Amino acid sequence: MKNIDTAFRHVRGFSILVISGCILISCFSLYKSFTLVSQMQNKVYILANGKALEAYASDRKDNIPVEARDHVKTFHQFFFTLDPDDKVIKSNVTKALYLADDSAKRIYDDLKENGYYSGIISGNVSQTIKIDSITIDINSYPYGFRCYAAQNIIRTTSIAHRSLITEGNLRNVSRSDNNPHGFLIERWNTIENRDLGTENRK
């Protein structure tokens, strides 16, 4: 009976050790699995030109200045990049108007009514814009911005250089194919648009 009791205690102790070890290993495995899944959810792999590129997900608040500047830049490039083609003008302006409220639409309507776009078409004029800098105030909402840019108006015989400064506010909206940054420009107006000089084309 003594041997049986001793053997039982040994088996019971060994069983408790094995079960405790299994529980510890299972808990550790679960913890590592959840940690790995959490890390993988923050990674995105993008295939570009046959190469896999790794991207990391982050909160939007970390990217607000970058996205806001790109939104403002995209809007100005669409609105001010013009060629002597009615379809090109309409296509660019339509894309720009998805990114702004009726303040941009009013400016477009005024320019159209004053014959600005018809003058570009009839005069075979092209207009380009280069963004110099964009400042964003993210300390208050809606976010205020100011855009500094240079315009080139290319005519048959000359190129006119102009300075352009605009300002407005940015409001958060839903993202879409037409508005991938999820911002809407409000109260957009031009502070300065003056001639810097003209050069003759050779």
C-alpha cells in the first residue's frame, strides 16, 4: 500500500508539472500569435513594376499635414493646368471641383463668363503651374492653408510668368475615387496674382 501511495503521488506531481507546462506553452503561443497578427495588420505589401514594396499603416492624424498639402497641390494643378482644348479644360476643372466647395465653382463660372477659357482656346495658349510651398495650420479645425505658386502662360511668341498666392480652409469629408485624400477646400480665394515678367520665345 505504501508503494502504491508513493507511486500515485509521483504520478500526480508529474502530471501537474506536465499540465502546467502545457498551459504555459499554450499561453505563450497564443500571445506570440496575437502579437504577430497585430504586426502584420499594420503592414501592406504593394506590387509595383514586379517588385513587392512594404508599406506601414498608421493613424490618419500622423499624416494630416502630408495629405493636406498633397490635396491642395492636386487641386491647384488641376484648376490651373490648361491647354487650348475644351475637353482638357473641362476634364481638369471637373477633377478640381470635386476637391473644393462652391467657392471654386464661383471663380470658375466668373472666368468662364468673362471669356477666359475661350480666350485660351482661340489664342492657342497653354497654362502651367509650379507649386513653391504650401503651409497648413493643423492647430485649429477646419485647417487653414496658404499656397504659394508660380504660373507660366505660354503663348505663340512669349511666356508670361506670374506669382500666385491663394488661401482657404480644409474640411474632412469621406474618401472617394474623386477625392482620395478625404478633404474639401472651403472659402478658397486668391490673395495675389501678379505679373513677374515676360520672355520672348525663340
